[in-house]
Amino acid sequence: MAFIDGTVVNVALPAVQRTLGGTVIDMQWVVEGYALFLSALILAGGATGDVFGRRRMFLAGVTLFAIASAGCGLAANIRELVIARAVQGLGAAFLVPGSLSIISASFGEKERGRAIGTWSGFTSIATAGGPVLGGWLIEHASWRWAFFINMPLAATVIVLSLLRVPESKDETASSIDWIGALIVTAGLAGVTYGFIESANRGWKSPSVWGTLIVGCAFLAIFPYFEAHVRSPMVPLKLFQSRDFTGANLVTLFLYAPLGIFFFLYSLNLIQVQHYSATATGAAGLPFILLMFLLSRWSGGLVGRFGARLPLIVGPVIAAAGFLLFVIPSVGGSYWKTFFPGFVVLGLGMAVSVAPLTTVVMDAVEQRHAGTASGINNAVARIAGLLAIAILGMTMVSAFSHYLNERLTSLNLPAEAIHTVQSNEITLAALSVPPGVDSNAAAALKILIDRAFVFGFRLVMLICAALSVASSAFAWRMIGASGGRQSVR
């Protein structure tokens, strides 16, 4: 449920925008409302299972996720959809860590690896199949079915869990760092709101710079609080390991470009390149399949070369993939335009992911492995959250700059130019104002598409730079063998 929803929503965004209206900022909030609560609360969500019962909290997450999915499918406007997506993220914060903790508690050491491998295999299948299935539903039914599909899945999961999954908890766990969870949620919410709304309200708006200041203040307070609380959500002592700190910096700078890429590519393919929703969902399959098929091979690279070399090379390959997405303009065969970028990007991520996980797990003592993995997972999600907020703003600014520089050359009526400029924030969904003659309308549509491509190219260049920065952090901070630095 969680992994299907994580990928299918990006494919649904153009249809959502067409049906409910709204700007690219509204589309950002559809994604960010979910990501905010999941990334901020995933560690606390895992801890609740240890304290109150893993099956109990897992089922609570599934139920909440299903109710929120129904709310998404029934949403009458963007505001209702964003609220329902936020509740979905809250449910996922209990559902995702709960599923792994149940597996860890239910299987012995010899069987646990295979069980987690099965879990990973199903998440890969869901991640790969989600956009294709969702695209087909969007094309032949409605984008609402991309959310309604969770209802029968949830019912099946609840029944099977009640019948077959034993309850378990950690008898030594005593408290949950709820204050820390609230601090980090407030901090991320303030920063996300400030950057997203800056494209609409402007930097002079008190609500923009005010929320940014408040958000940054909460994020600055968070480490101090975690250092002094009895049961911290994020034990800061783990960051005494240079490998662990380096691995999380690699994660931050590698997953940030992925977050904004998967937000923008579906808008590009559907609104600019005029792909169908099904074709758009299938377009990303080379990336996902390469990561799935090469995961065992990339894991073997650690044994042969250590983790450091793959984590230097992998992000550089990913950067080359992002640069390949700079080349396509409007039109052209998928196989010559977007396919090469997906293949190279998928190869780069396949080289990186298994060694990155290995470094995270080997950098700390075994008793901290679950917490270390959870922190790294949260960092990856926060990276996407911040990238969509910050680079989404960059995309809007680049689109507006390109469009405004060339708009006057079309000899449009002053009223039409004003209408276009007032609706620039819709990006490629920007419609031609009424009353414009057919030749000028065609020229304006071409200009809108080129403005989107200009912004997309700029963001891809930034994504490539972030990937190279990720490689640099691996080179500077991660040990040559990726071995353990004991953190007690």
C-alpha cells in the first residue's frame, strides 16, 4: 500500500490538476503533505510498536492509511486532498516501520534474512508496478481509483494480520520521544511551507519568512533537545561515527535530486510530451527494474572493493543520468530521449544503494542497527521533502523567467499577457487565454512547453551537481573498507 502510493501519486498529479484545478504549489502540497508526516514521524511510529505492541500499531497504521485513502479518492477540492494525504502520511509512519519490526520479531536469526528479502522483493514489485497500474486506472477510470485501490488491500491486510500475525512488544521499551517528534515536525513544516509558498506569496510575505525562521529555529533546537532527553528519537551518539555521518550526508544529497525528479518528470511527460498516463508510468520502469535486478550484484561490490569506491562511482553515474535528461526538448522517440537517462540513473542508484545500506548498518553496534536504519530511512525521505520544496521553487522561477522574456514577442493583447502572467504558477498546465487567434495560441502553447523544458533542464543540472556532492562526501568521509566504527 505505502510503496504503491509513493510512486503512483506522481503519475496522477496532471490528472488531479486537470480535475480539481490548482497550481504547481498545490501539486507540491499533495506530495509534501504525505512526505512531511511520514518523514518526521517514522522513527516515533516505529517506537510506538515497541511500546504498545507491534501488531496493534501496524493495524492502526493500516486502518488510518485506508481511511485517508478513501478521503483522497472522495476529495472535492485540492484542500481536502492535501489534508487526506497528510493523514495518509501519518498512517504510513506507523505502517512502514511496523511491517519490518513484525518481521524481525516473528522470525529467528536464520530465517530473518530471507523474510526481509521477501519484504524487499515485494516493495520492489509494488514500486515498479504502482505507476503502471495507476497510470492504467487514471487513463481508463479516474485518478481517484489510484487511492481507492488501497481499500481492498487494507481489508485483506487487516484480516490476515488478525488471523496470522502474533502480537509482540519490547518489554524494555518505556517511553516515546513525542516532544522530539513534535519539534522536528514543526521544523520541517515551517521550512517546507516557507519555500513552497515563496513562489506564490513572494519573499517579502511575513508568512513566508516568518515560517522559515520558526522552522529553522525548531530544527536548530532539535539536536539540543535530543542530547538531553532520556530516550531520544535520534541518539546523537551514533553520529560520532564518521562513516555513519558520511553515509547520511550521501543519502541526503543523493535522494534529494530523486525526489524532485520524480515529481517533475510525470508533469513533463504528460503535459509537455503528451504521453498517456499508462506510458508515463511505464517510462520509469528501466530505473526501477535495474535497481531490483542489480541489487545482489551491487551488494557483492562491497565484498570486492569495500563500500567507499561504489559510493564514489555510483552517484557520479547517477549525475550522468540526470545530465542525459537535460538533452530532450519537446517531441522525439522515448527510446532516444528519456530511456537513456532512466537506464544510466538506474545503474547509478543500483551501484549506490546496497553499499550505502551496508555502511549504515556496519557503522554502529548491532543493538543500534534498527535505529541507525530508521534514521537513514528518515533522512532519505526528508531529502525528497526538502528538494520538492526548494527546487520546486527554482522550477517556478525559471519557468516564469523564460516565459516573460519571450511573451512580448508574440504580439498578444495586453489583457491576454496579464492573464498568462497571473497563471504562470500552473506551469505547463497553463491554458491559452480566450480570444487569442489560432496562430498566436499555437505559438503561445509552444512557448509554454519550452519554458517548462527550460526549467526542467535547470533543475536536472542542479540534481547532477547534488549527486556529485554526494560522491564527494563518500570520498571524504567514508572509510576505504566501510568497516564498523564502534558506537556504544
